[in-house]
Amino acid sequence: MTQPVGLARGLTNYGDPDFALYLRRSFARSMGYSSELLARPVVGIADSSSGFNNCHRHFPELIEAVKRGVLATGGFPLTFPTISLGEVFLNPTSLMFRNLMAMDTEEMIRAQPMDAVVLVGGCDKTVPAQLMGAISANRPAIGLVAGPMMTSRWHGERLGACTDCRRFWARYRAGEIATEEIQEIEGNLATTAGTCAVMGTASTMASIAEALGMILPGSAAIPAVHADRLRAAEATGRTAMHLVRSGLTPERIVTPQSVENALRVLMAIGGSTNAVLHLTAIAGRAGIDLDLGQLNEISDSTPVLVDLKPTGPHYMEDLFAAGGIGAVLRELKPLLHLDCMTVAGETLGQRLAVEAGPVDRSVVKPLADPLQPKGGLVALFGSLAPKGAIFKRSAADPKLFEKEGRAVVFSSLENLSARIDDSDLAVTPDDFLVLQNAGPLSASGMPEAGYLPIPGKLARAGVKDMVRVSDARMSGTAYGSIVLHVTPDAASGGPLAKVRDGDHIRLSVAGRRLDLLVSPEELARRSVAPPPVPERGYAWLYRHEILQADRGCDFDFLRKQPLGKVLR
């Protein structure tokens, strides 16, 4: 039996299919569409713009360009809204709502009559949420990312959100910058539409989407305000219609091999630690388990090639001018699975067989002469992180990689805020700052609080880095010797919950270890209070179904192969 096309797909159930189609067409015609247009295949356009999302303020223009591409290739474009996750506008944190957006995206793709979907997103959690939802719906899908902001200037210095946000805020806390100056800087950090200008989470996820094959080749790094972004949008609309005709779905694109390619790119670009969570969740929707041991193997065999902030001097607009992610993929070619299919209807190998353009080697290094011989991220295991933790070695001080220190413990975000700048805080530069109850099961929902500030009195004394350990996340725009995603988290009763002031912790990046140097007998004597459980709504669902960081913080029931958690 032939699959219904366009408005005839997925009819509303009135008990009479002919009546349902007649009524649907009648209501569609009330919007001024012609009968000829209503007979075409439908391309849905998922619009994640919002007044609470600065990254997406240029989406009306982008979406019009997508529509042009769909119409030019014989399709009928219909825009529909989804939840929008503006990173800095959500409380307690955007990660808590990523799965809600993924559910919204999946269900609207399923419920509405569309033959393919264009996913228009960009801000940190929107791209993974859209990919998760599209993979689960498994209808022909293609992403269109927002693109990064352009940089600005302040007193002759180049500025871009948000690594420079953190750099200047640290100087302000240390007393090096006056209040008037920090206010001037505030107005010059983010001056265009688009996502953060550095290799933060948004840019990392755009790069990963290109490596997976879920957005058009060469489109990850185009600045948001560049005319090429509009041309990429039109081409995305055209490609969506090609997907309708070919029937190519995400299950043929997101495979174990393409996920491994994405991991290689993540390591080579010195990407965000958040990407480990998101790629794990994306892979889980396709029935692929991403193991942290595999992450270490890939990291150890993939050099760092890209020199962008937060670790280098360059910005995303420089990567675009240097050749984009295509230049990175060409350098990594000997390490990649080249037979992976992409939304462009060609394999990765076919894409890379095309003659390459010029590459700026100050931004993208050759494979034979990398910035660092090994990847930017490593997974740590040990008595403090039995199921793993993440460390971004490309953004850390190598002098702190092998270290034992005394724990200075903060029991919550509120406790951290109240004590970190206390002049009486008993802390030295050799101590380990430890934050508890900021993981996925905590009331705070795993915020980007892992970038613990240097205690005020140490910052004023010139201390720039020290070891920090938590079950929280860190913005991809941040830097420092920071251990994140400690699993199990403190709220679930993991070992992190039992760390006390004065305990000793040993970090060994070379040994991939994070150990709490306290006897099992002593730990058994320490009690942990369970966190309060929300009474209703999405917070209740989140608390009961959220998985730990090693499973991408997805909901168990949304994975292709659930682990068997029971909703209580």
C-alpha cells in the first residue's frame, strides 16, 4: 500500500478518513493556499525562535530562505513552533528542559502531516534536543543551525561571547577591572544574532551535527549574519525535498560509525564537555551505547587540530574563513569511516573527494603537526567516579594533571555562593574545590556550575587555576582544571555525596583516575540525606526518569533500548 503524501498523511481520526481529508483541506484553504500547493509533499519547518532566545533572533529570515528552497523544488513548506531553550533565560538550567524539547519535537513530527522536517535551532540544548526527537520520530530530517555570532571590539581588544565574558568577570572579581569597565564590556560581548562566537557547546554541537551527516556539508561554521547562512538555509530547504523523494531517514545516517566520526571531530576541535552528554543521548535514541572507555580510546588516537577559544586565540568566524569543519574532516580522513551517509545524499568519502579550498593553518593545524598529540577530553574513573567523570585537558593547566589535594567541600550551589568569597574560608591553591548536589538528580538539574570560581582571596592574590571537582556541567566557553559529570551524582547517593572537608583526593589524568582517599569503612559510616522529590508536573517526570551522565541524562523511556527503569 502506498504511503499517503502531504496533507493526506496522518489524518485526524473522525471515523471517516475521506471526511478528515476533506475537512483538513478546507481549513488549509482558509489560510489562502491554492489547491495546487495543497497537493504537494509537505516539508515541516520546526521553528525554535523565542523572545527568550537571543541566539535565534534572525530565524524569521532564515526560515523564509528555507521556504524558498522547498517551494523551488516542488514542496509545500509549513512552519510549526516548538519549545525554545534560551541558555541564559532558563531556571534552574537549560539541560533540565532538553528532554522536554526533544519530546515536543518528536511528537509534533509524528502528529502533523509532513513528509520531511527541517530542524532550525542553534542555542546549546536546541540542536541535541532536535536531533534526539528527529531520530526517535525517524522521518526524513535535516538540521539548519543558527551559526555563531561575529566578534566585537572594546578598547582595541577583540571580544566574543562567552569565553571573554568569563575572562573579564574573573578579572573583575580579582579587582583588576572597575564596575564602570565591566558594564562597558557587558555591552560589547554579544552584539549580533547567533550562538556564542567561540568553540562553546553551541558551536561544538553544530560541528558534531555536520560530522554526523545531519546538516549540510560546510554549514556548521557560517556566521549567523553572513549571506552564506541564508544560502545554506535555501539549500537546506531544497535538500529536504530530496530527502522526501529518497526516503533517507536518520536511522541510516546516525550509526555507530558516524557517532565515532563525531567523537573524532569533538576531540580534534577541543570541543565542549557538554557534547559528551548530548552525543551519548543522541546515540542512545538510535540504539547506540556510547561507552566512556571508547571515548578515551578515540581521544588518545585523535590529535587536537583547531585553535579556538576557550583554549586558543581564534573565534568561530576564523574557523569559517579557514575552511570550516570540512578542513578538519579532511585532516582526519585517515581516521574516519568514509562510507557514512549524509543528508546531502552522498557519503562522507564522496564529500571529501571533492577538491579542497585553501586552509588557514594558524586556525586548523595539519594532522602531521597538531596543536596537541591527543584529544581535548578524557574520561576519569575511580573510587570517586565509579561510572566516570569528564576532564577537558586541552583547557587545563598541565601542572595540575597529576595531583593530590585536600578537599574543600561545598554542599550545594547556595552553600558555594555564600562561602566562596568569605575571607575566613580555609583554602589554599593546592586544595581541591568540591561541589556536591549539582548533578542530574539534584534540585538544580545539573547546571553549568562546575566552573567554580577561584575563591576571592586567592583570585586577588593572583591564583588563576586550581583543581575543581563536581557532578555539575561546565560551559563549553569555560576553561581550567575542572573535573565534571562525576557519576553517580551526589543526589543519587554516589561517593561524591560522602566527601567531607579535609578528605584527600587524587587526580591522575595519565592514569584516568579520580580517587577519594578514604577507607570504605569510614565512607559506610557517613550518611546522605535524599533530595526532595517534586510533587507534580515536568519536574516530577524529570526526577523519576532522568538517567545519569554516563547515559547522556536522557529519559529512560525515550531511549531506543530502555534500561528498565520503572516510573514510580
